[in-house]
Amino acid sequence: MTTVHGTMPVEPPAKPMSWAMLSRAMAVPLILGLVCFLPALIAAQPGTGARDNAYWLQLVLTCYAGARLATMILSTRRRLLQGVFWMFVYIAMGVAPFAQAVIGQTPTPVVGPRADLVTAIALILVGCAAFDLGALLASRRPVRRRSPARGGSGGSATAHRVRLRLLVLLAFAASGYYVLKLGGPAVFFSSRQEISASVAESGVASGESNVGSAFLKGFGTVPALLALLFCTRRLVTSRRARRSPSTVLVWSALAVVNLIVNNPISNARYWFLTVLVSLLFTAFPSSAAMYRSVLAMGVIGALVLFPYADRFRYDDSGYRPVQSSSVFEPLATKDYDQTVMFANTISWVDTRGHTYGRQLAGSAFFFVPRSVWSGKPEDTGVRVGQWMGMNMTNLSAPLWTELWVDFGAPGMIGGLALIGYAAARTDRRYARAVSRDGPGPGSVLAIAAPLIAGYTFILLRGPLLQAVGKLAIAALCLALITSFRDRSARRPR
């Protein structure tokens, strides 16, 4: 308190509340909510589930994932890939399977013995610990600052301006061809069932192979999204770009194209999540509030909205609304079949044996038609579903399952440890890429990391054979436009 010329004491101006103080205030209710309150609320629901080893292991997994998610939200650093990983695990392999264990219902039947379900939950928990171990090892290794190589090569990965313009042209051309091939923009606002029918009528897919339709959808949607992300990044970080009518016009045109080809009506929910998450993280690269809001609100959206977001999967005659008396009942009857499918996969492997890399090879060479590779493996989820005798074989095969099928427990643990290591390293490099001394508006990592973070939902859910197509197209586009230059190069203001 101070005085001014003998007058009344004047209070000094209040200092703004720092995030450290705010995070301490949020820590207790957030951790209690994710780790204690929500699991306790689910445990109190009426149901016929048995309180056996599977139940208690699932409770431990839910609390562990909740604690790690709370750590991601409260962290002073933005950890995009790790945060999305723990959000998926908490929802799809924690809360939802725990609700299934309490209520006594699952979206997909468990055909094997109860012991396989116990094994699956235990392996998921071990895989999560391996991911954490990999991230811990990455945090102990310092990130080296790259210096430009001799001769002017090297430096930060940035988008080459001319090739970026070519990517924009490719986006307009590929999306335009996609729209015309399916009969015009109107079909993209009907239903996914109508989209599938239009693709079948276009003649790009055959009864034996879906490679043609995958390329049509991939090139029709991915370049348009990447071009929009790069243009958004430029507008966010460059005053000159915001004052340029041509840049604003191109961004507006790309936004319209994405509204047509990447809208939530004509696309799978997980792909639209990729579009939404990558766009938010690109538009608000330095916003701690946006990062934490995405993780926190993502939990609420996944529990309340996601089970009902398949409204546009079928047309009006094929749509069957969810009838439930509890907010947790859809978690037990729809969508979240990751844990039970892992249990079914363990039962399938017990009868057939491990594939020793064959399934992953099929995913890596997804672009090879079955007419050329007659023995090309099918989706892991499809193969297990056929073994189960299911009529509908569009089933999930989470990343734990893909690694287990090929390499067993050692491969699964090692694979998730490597993924945790890579995710932590990427998060640290991304934090530098979006900082003030980063490589500027054309930073490739500032676009790639949000895109991978959004696509993590699809990669973790699986099957990989369905997921790698769009990821490979994105990697190809990024490789074509990437150049390396000195960070001290002149940047647009």
C-alpha cells in the first residue's frame, strides 16, 4: 500500500493470476473428478456385472489413465501427442469398458473365456506403463538444436513456397475431382451410406480390393486439409499474410472445399475429430487454454456426444436412435469395443498363433491391390470378426491388438515404449516449433504434430490397414513440400 502526496493510501494494481496459481486451484477438483468421482459414479450404476478380477483391473486402469490425463491437462507444457493418447485411453479403454463391466453389457460379445478378458485388461495396463517409460526416457535426453549444415543445407523443416502453392493447386484439383466423381456437392451432405454407394457406382472400387476407393477418398480429403492447415498457420503467424487479400481469399476457398469434403456428415467421426483437433491446434498454437480445453472437453464430448454422433452414418430409413435411460448405457452398447476386441483377439491367437509381422506388412503395403498380392492380409478386426462369426466385421483393432497379433507381449511392450518415446520427443520439438524463435509460418512440424495428434484417435482405435492410407498420403504431401533452411532466414511479418 502506498500514499500519493499525503492523500489516502492507494492499493497497488492487482497482478494477473498466473497459470501456476490457476493450475494449483484446478488440480484437486480435476484429479478427484477424473480419478475418483467419475469411476465412483459409474460403479454406483445398477447392473449385472461381476465384481471379479476383470472388474478390479479395469478400475485400476481407469484411475491410472485418469491420473495421467490430469497430469497432461495440468502440465505447464503443451504435450499434444501424449495428451491425446491419454485422453483416448481414459475414454475408450478406461471409462467405457468400466461402464461395460458394471452394467454387464458389451457392444461386441466376448467369445473366449473370462480369463482372456482379464489378460487383455492387464496387457493394456502394461502397455500404458511401457508408453510412460518411453516418454520418461525421452524426457531425460536433451533435445539438440540443429545447426545448418555446410553449404547452406539443413536447418529447420519448412514448407517450400513454390511447392506449397502446388499443394494448394493439388488440393483444389483432387477435391474437385472427388466431388465430381461422386456426383456433385449435394451427396456430401446426405449420409455416409450414400457416399459409399456413390463410390461403388463410380467404378473406382472392385469387389476384391478397396485400394481405388481409398486413394479417391484419401486424395480428395487429405491435401485439402493440409493446405488449409498451412494457410491457417500463415494467417495466424504473419501480419503480412493477414493483410494480403489473395491469402485470405485462398484460405476462404480452402475452407469451403473442406466444408464439403471433410464435413462430419459424409465422413467417419474419427476423421472429423482429426480435422477438428488439427485445425484447433494449428489456429491456436501457443494457447494453453485451447490445449487444456480440448483435452478436458474431449472427455465430456466422448461420453455424452460421441455415441450419438453417428446420426449420418445411415440414411433416415437405416438410422436407429439410441434408447437409453442412463448416460453410461451407450458406453456399454455402442462404439467402444476396444477392450473386448483385444480379449477376442487373444482367443483368436490362441487358436491360430501369432502372425510374426504379417499383419503389419499388410498395413505397410496397403497400396498393393489384392489382384497383385493374392494372400494380402485383411484387417485384423475383420479377421477376428469372421472367426467370431459376426455378420458385421467393421470392428476395432486397437494398437495393443495389432502389436500383440504379430509379436506377442514382448513386441507389444517394446512397441508402445518406442511410441511413447517418439511422442514425447515430438511434443518437445513441437513446443519449440511454435515458440517465438521457431521456424516461422512455414514450419512443417507445427502442422504435422497437430495432424498426427488428431489422427492418433484413428491409429489407436485401428485397424491399421484402414488407418495407414490417409496417413501415408499426408506423409507424401509433407515430404514433397518440405525443405531445410536456416532458422535465421528472413520471415514474413
